[in-house]
Amino acid sequence: MSDKVLKVEDLSKIYRLGEIGTGTLSHDLNRWWASIRGMDDPYSNVGQVNDRSKKSTSDYVYALKDISFELNKGEVFGIIGKNGAGKSTLLKIISRITAPTKGYIKANGTIASLLEVGTGMHPEMTARENVYLNGAILGMRKFDIDRKFDSIIDFAGCNMFVDTPVKRFSSGMRVRLGFAVAAFLEPDILVVDEVLAVGDAEFQKKAVGKIQDISNEKGRTILFVSHNMHSVQNLCSKVCILDKGMLTYSGSVHQGIEKYIANSSFNMKNNLIERNDRIGSGRLLFDNWELIKDGNKVNLGITGSPLSIIFKISSHSKFSGISFSIGFFNASEGFLTACKSDAIQKVFDIEKGDNVLEFSFDKLPLSSGRYIFNLAAYNGSEILDWIKGAGSFDVENGDFYGSGILPAIGKQGVFVDYDWAKS
Amino acid sequence: MKDWTIYIKPKRSLFQINIKEIWEFRDLIFMFIKRDIVTLYKQTILGPIWFFVQPVLTMLVYIFVFANIAKLSTDGLPESLFYLSGIIMWNYFAECFNQTSDTFSQNSQIFGKVYFPRLILPISKIFSGFIKFLIQSLLFYIVFFFYLITTDLLNPSSWILFSPLLVFLMAGFGLGFGLIFTSLTTKYRDLKFLIQFGVQLLMFATPIIYPLSSVEGKLRTIMNFNPFTHIFECFKFAFLGKGVNNIEGLIYSMIFMFIVLFLGVLIFNKTEKNFMDTV
């Protein structure tokens, strides 16, 4: 028997566009009349897909449309999507801050939400008083807080300031205190919005560790929204993608992230001429790129096999001593490696007009997954052209070491040549 | 088939008020009361003395304006005591009403981020108002005992035993009206402007600065419809021995209060589900 703790079914939420309060009375009356006759909300039919960039044709919009998923005990569920895709709305409905328009959610156990750290803290009150207040707001009982008080203060690292009003705290300290309280909540389902983005690196690490503890050791279910693919990859056991209020993907973390990256506007074309988000003097421009394997145009690379990227470049003038750089990133935009031509003592003379350049790997050192690369061209210290996310390509697993053994399979990373020896 | 402990759906029946949940969050009520009391006079020189300054000043102004200039009757009672009893009782109602009537707009920040039974906040306001009321009534008792011992103007009766009920009625009215108003103002903000001066008008329509006995005829009949009339008259009769006290009036007030409170909770309950989208 599976341990379902959360079941979301056909969840929709409609928002009214524009000003609230003008002309709503007649709509209210209409709605009320419909509900008396036991009919559907008359305005829910006119709802349209939530697309920020398009001008609306109707007064109502779907912030969420027919969302369904189920979670088991102990799962960490990542919700990714662009701004305005409905992530926060979904969390708000699950945390009972606002009600859905259609559909329902069933949950087993207690739900606590951490959409903001330190909600309701009062600046005039001391850290001690605020821990109790904040804890109570989040649903803790007083004896619970009594029991955990020392660990909370320890975790926040503010033993010294227990009896100081919070208004004298630095903003970082306040965040730590707020998170510490929430971290010692023990709900069955924890809803976390992007709160880990605040605080210093040490604290973030601590926070991520704490969340892992909560799910692994205590077997609690966590719903987690983040734009940081790195923390999603580290924390989540399952992800879903929300796009314009609809659930477009639900499943494994690795695939989800790749799909999200592939679908985002970050998806690159081979043609670079139309890119206008480039940086540099523009005296030399990257025009397009192609993936070449064994002389043929391909669209994916294989680990351990040769792979070249061929660039077409157009230049406004004649240059000499130009260096090029290509930087590789994994799907969650984590930096992997940069290959600068001048680092291997290769600089080029460029003719006015079109030039062709080739970058190549003898043995592609990337494991399976989707990769993104940046392109840059330098004339000494002058940046001629620099394109973030100039291109992306997929890699399939291959035999890098010629031994049939692939270390760390399933993780995105690089292979390096190395040696082991016994002396 | 399977027991789900939490069920979130679009519409909730009007009468579903989760008392059990409120009980589970009782510590939060306590924390909010503590917050209200502790932070009220932080960084003030006089601190809690402010609890007394306001009613004393109001009393002095009333004595000056209503008793000395307008020459309104105080039923032969000491002016200070007559006004003070009215002011402190009315203050409690006004405090409850004002504090609860902007529950939604004041706390939209918290409500937007975390869930707890929303009724917790107005309820906690009633209690923190009650603590303020208790402190202020000390003032009343001091003056009361002073006159009781030094003069024979006062004639307290066993109705004093009813005074907790009177306070309860005031709290109920404050909460009930507050809940109704806060629910309505989330969408139609116009009502906010009504509240301030509405409370003031209501005060003048209630025998606080004058005794009911000084009102005659048709006006008296109208005033009998004001549920507050009976509460204040009963209070004055109980402690001071003067006032038009009748049990029917008190029962009328009580029924009135329960209807207002019931309506308030109902509307509040309906509003709390979606107010985040309209506030």
C-alpha cells in the first residue's frame, strides 16, 4: 500500500483581471444568482490561458488550470516554472491561504507553509518572544516551542541576542531566526516557497541540509518552489513544471529540469544573427554554429567520441591575435568548464568578412544530458562578442574510458583523464 | 475508503465553523494578546499609565462640556463617576469594534503568507481589549469606592452580579459588528469611513452622557430599540443605584447581540476564504 499524503485533483483558480471594485457588484449578483440555481460560476467559462505577454481578451484568467498530482510520504516535490506560471498560487491554495475555484485537495496530516520567513514577527518584541509568536502562528503549541527553544536559537545562531528586540537585528539575522522556527516545525507536509534564496552561503547550506533532514529522517513530504535548478536537483525526488497555469510535466527530477530548460526561452537556435542580447563591441559577431561529428552534421554528442562545434563569424575589420572562449554549463545552469583558446596558446588572425572556426573535443567529456554553452571572442582585453546561452545540445552516454564503465551515471558532469598508481 | 484529515474545496458550507481548530490554536490567541499588550506602550515614557490618561482626560472634558456648559443631568450622581462608568464601558465596545473591524486589511500581510483559523485574530483582540478594560475599570472602582464611603449618593444593588454579563454583551457586540464590517470592507472600502463616525453617533444615541430618565415620550421609545441603552442603564443601576433597569430590555439586548455575532461569524467565515484575492 502506498502512503499517499496529498492528492490534488483538477485544481483550477480563476482571477479577475483589472481593477477590483468597479462593476463587480453586478458580477457578484450574477454569480450569486447562478450559485442559487446550482449552476457553475458563469465567469469560469470565459477564463483564458494565463499568458502574461498577450493582451487579454477576457476579464478572467486561469492562474491554474486542471492541476492534478499525488504525493507519497517522504517525497520532496519540486515545482518549477517561469514567473507567473502559477507556482505561488498553487502553494497558496495548498496552504489554505486562498480557496480554489474548482477542484479539490485532500491531505493526510498537518500542513505547514513557509511562504515567507518570520511571518508576523514584531520588531518591538525580543527574539524569545518572537520565536513563540512565530511558532504559534505556524501552528506550534507552546509546550512544543518550550521543548525546541534552545535548538531553534542554536540553529539561528543568535544565542547572544535572545532578549534583544528583533528590530535591532540585521535583516539576515531576522531571516535566520524565522527559518529556524520553521525548521523545527514538524508538519506532515511542508510547503516551502523560494525562501532559501536569502541569507549567506553558510546559512543556505544549513537550510538545504535541514530540509533534507526533514524529508529523509523524519519522512515528511515537502513541496518546494525554486528557480534555482541546483537546489531543486539537490533536494527534490520528483518535480513538476507549471507553464501558464497548466501542469506540463510531472516526473523525475533530471528529465524535468532538462525539459524546463529546453522549453524556456533559453532554448537556442543555431542561428545567432538575430540574437540581440549579446554583449561586446560588436566589431566581430558570431553568426551561427553547427555540431559536427566525423564530418557530418549531428544534433547530439556521445560521451567519449569526438565532437566539433563549427562557428561562422563575420567581422567588420581585419584583426590579429583574437582569442575565443566557450564555456559549458549543465542543464541546471551550473558551470562545468571553460575552454579558452589563448589558454592553449591559440590566437587567430581574422579576415574582414566571413570566417569559419572549429572547436573540437577528441573525446567528449560530458555525461548524458543537456548542455548549454556560452560563446565569447576577445581582442586582448576588448570583448568583441559575448553570448550567454549561445547554444545547447544533448549528449548520450558513451564509453569514455574505453573500459565499459561509466562512473557516476545519471549525474551531469564532466569526465577527466586521470591515473591511479601504487608506489 | 481512506481518511483524509484536510479537505480543501472551493465552496464551504456557511455554517461550518471549525471550533476544534480554533481550540487547537489557542496558544496563538494567547501569543497575540501578549503581543498587543507588550508592544502597545513600548518606548513610551509613561508606559502603562497611558491606560488611565485617556479615560481621565475624556472624563474631564465631559464634565466640563456636558455637565457644566450644556448642563445635562447626571441623575443626581457624582459627575465623574457617572461619566467614567459610561466611558469605560463604551471604550471597551469601541476598542473591540475598531480593532476587529480592520482585521483583514491590517493583517493581509500575515494572512497572505500563513494559514491559521482567521477568527483567532479578532478573538484575540477581544481579549486584549478586555485586559485594557480591566485595567481601566480599576479607575472606576477607585472613584466608586471613594464616593461609596464618603457620600451616600450611591445605592448599589445586587444587579452588580450581572455586570460580567454586561461586559460580555459589549464584547459580543464589538466582535459581531467588527466581523461584519471587516468582511464588507475587504471589497467595498467605503464602509471604512462610516466606522469612525458611526461609533461616535451611536455613542450619542446611547445614554452615556445623559441618563435615560431625562429622555421622554417618543424619543424614549426609539431609544429603547437601541440595544446598548439597556446595557448602560443596567450597569448604572447596578453600581450607582440610578437608571431605568428592566429585564425585558436586557433580554432584548442579549438576543440582538447573538444575532449580530452569529451574522458576523457567518459573513467572516465566508469572506476569509477568498479575501486574499480582493483585498
